[in-house]
Amino acid sequence: MNQVPINHFKRALQEKRPQIGLWSTLCSPYAVELIARAGFDWILFDMEHSPSDINIALGQLQAVAPYPVSPVLRPTWKDFVQQKRLLDIGAQTLLLPYVETAEEAALAVAGMRYPPRGIRGVAGSTRASGFGQVKDYMQACEKELCLLVQIESLQGLENLEAIACTDGVDGVFIGPADLSANMGHPGELGHPEVIATIEQAISRILACGKAPGILTTNEETARRCIDLGCLFTAVGVDTSLLLGSTSALAKRFKD
């Protein structure tokens, strides 16, 4: 196919259609191919808090390509070099962690765009461009690339509007684990102050005209966030689901 693929995840956010996702930290193309059959709208390939690397990410992209699910990749840091490498292997949606200022958001946007609009390095024969077969890739790709930035610190919260309103930012993800720790409640994702702050952040992001997102394994919290307008909500983590199911099975027989 000698054209830039449509980014259905980005279109859904633009049309304000809630997308339900799953976090994947198993670092396995085999595992994400299985998950891709489950019916989620998107899967997050986590490179920040897992032993994943660029080759694993490539295999994961190839594994889910035949399925109607959108891959979202989170690199280890807000680094335009990592952005370049992930975009070149065909990633269309990136989630950059720990963005705290509008300047960092603007740099992230620049990393998604070729010169003169940005600083993405140019290569003529990448997987993203069909190995050079998509002749207008450099002109057409920006429309289909989606940038999500992650707010997970008090400084990020203070600058939320400036970050969200940065041209080229499509969505703002609230990182509840780091945020709760920054607020003085490490590990207490259900603390009333943390929940209130998250709910306020969702409203603030929506007021900027951008898509809010979150990860929560608490079903009640997930449904509450969706009701408040969260547009991309991850409702589980593959490792936790696997451990929970296998532990329950073992316990049933051990008991």
C-alpha cells in the first residue's frame, strides 16, 4: 500500500469518540498479537517501565498491523531522537512521558514534524514510508501522526493549559502513579485529593479543546473518567491481568 495509513485513533479523538485501551508491558510481539484480538481500540506499548527496545517495538507494530487496533508507543523519555526512531519504524501515535512545560511540549511537537516545521531527521527508505514507496510521505505523514503528552508532576499540572494548548499536541495523558507520588501520596491512587486533582485535570484539558487520557485498573474510576469526558482510557495492564488470572487458577486448585 503506497500511501500513509489512516490513523484511526487520531480520527477518533478528533471526533470525540472514547477509545478504550490496554497497557502492554510484556515486551512481546506474540503477546500483543493475542491482545490485538481482544477488542480494544488501542494498545500502549510501554518502553519506559519495561525492558523493551526498538527491535521489540518493531516486532509489536508488525504483530498488530493486521488487526483493527491502534498501537500507541511510549518511549523511555521525552527525547526527539527516540521520537525519530519510533516514527521511522512506523509508529503513528506517541505518548511522551513527564512533560512539564509548554517549551517541552513544543519540542515534542517539533520532533513529530519534518523541517522547516520541525526537527525530525529525514531518511528516504524507512518502514514508515513503505521503504521509500510512499512518494509523498514527508508531505502527507503529519496529518496522520498523533502526539500525546503526559502530565505527571505538580509543575506539569501548573502548566497544564499552556501544554495542552500547544499547537500540535493532540491529547494530554494524566499519569496517576507519578502524580500521586508528586502530591505526597505515593501508591495511593485512590486518595481523595488525587482523584479530585485528576477529575479537575480532565475538565481543564477538555476546556483547551484537547483529548484527555488516563490509565486506571479500577473499573469504577475508569467509568467515572469516561463519563467526565476522558477520550482515551486504558483500563488494564497485561502483566497484572496475567498474574491475576494465573494466581486465581492456582489458588482454586491449591485450596
